[in-house]
Amino acid sequence: MRKVGLIGGMSWHSTVEYYRLINDVVSTELGGHHSARLVLESLDFDQVRALQLAEDWDGAGRLLADAGRRLCAAGADTVLICTNLMHKVAPAVEDAIDVPLLHIGDAVAAQARDQGIDTVGLLGTAWVMREAFYADRLARHGVRTVSPDEADRGLVDRVVFDELTQGVVCDASRAEYVRVIESLAAAGAQAVVLACTEIGLLVRPEDSPIPLIDSAHAHAEAAARFALDRVLTA
């Protein structure tokens, strides 16, 4: 089984889900007492958040690149950045490691295409919703994106950082997110990407008027499939 390296802690609440989801797939596929071969670099999110707020993306890139190098030194066969936003610095991580970076956008796009979906709404942090780095990655796979308006982007971002990354889940925020999802559906979205790895803790499939693509689930499943590839094809 290949070893998967995780750059996590951004926040730790979603990193827990990555660990659980990857192991769920491995144990289901192999049975018995099997579990995934994982190595984790869990960063202090307070340090990462300070770099985000300062928009010091060069500094953030160096921080995550160093984490990626440590994962490679620990024997990782692939590296994942366990957050959507920090894929803004994915090129810096890719340049620093000698194994593949398993990009969250590729995993999300693959799931969309498997479902016959070519237009998705984005729910995530402000940078993910307004900048091109995430939408462009999906566009490589023929998946178009629509984003909330400026006011709703502010609402979605605030809930992520003031609540979800601190482990707070509120019914009132869930209702607001559902309202935003309804507006994205009206703008042509066939599904909504939960493009922040914590949003799945708040919005459940039964809450949404259109299908959800949970980025953390898609990314973790892709990691498990990578880990199992040699085992299942042997």
C-alpha cells in the first residue's frame, strides 16, 4: 500500500475527517484489520491564518513547502494539502516535493464529471470564491463555476472563520448557507462544491436543494484510491 502524506491542521476539525474518510475507504476495500498508511504534518492554524490575513502568500508557500518536504522525508508517496484555500500556494508545494501533489480541484472536478455535472456553485473562503486559482483548476476539466455575490461571499467567509474552523456549528448559519445555495441554483449551478473542507460539518445533503460535492470527501477518496492502487491491481 502506498503511503499518503497529509498537510493538515487548517483547521484540525477537517483534518480529523480526512483521517477518518481515508481509513474508511481502505478498511472497506481490504477488510480485516487493514487501515491506511498515513503520515501527517499538522500545522498551527493560527500561524497560517496570520499569513492569510496579511496576504503573505510567499510566506505561506514556504511554510507548506517545508511541511511537504518533511512528509517526503517520512516516506510519503503523494502529498495532500487538506484545505481548499491553501491550494493557492500549491505550486510552491509542488516545486518542493519529489512525489505527486494530489490536487483537491482535480478530485472535485472528477466527481462532478462522474455525475454528468458541468456547472457548479462555489461555497468557500472569500479567496476561493472570488479569485481564479480554484475556478481555473476546475475549468481544466471542463467544469464551469458560479459564485455568490459580494455580500453573500462575506457571509460565507465569516461563518467559515468565525464558526466552523473553531468547531462551532449553528442552525442559523446553516439556513443562510441554504439560502445562498438556492441563489447559486438559480444562477445555473447543477451542484454546489463545498469548497472549504469544514463546510460539510454544517451543510448536509438533505439540507440542499441541489446535489453537494464535498471537497474533503472527494479529496480523501482520491487519496485512498491512490494508496490502494498497487494493492487492488496486483
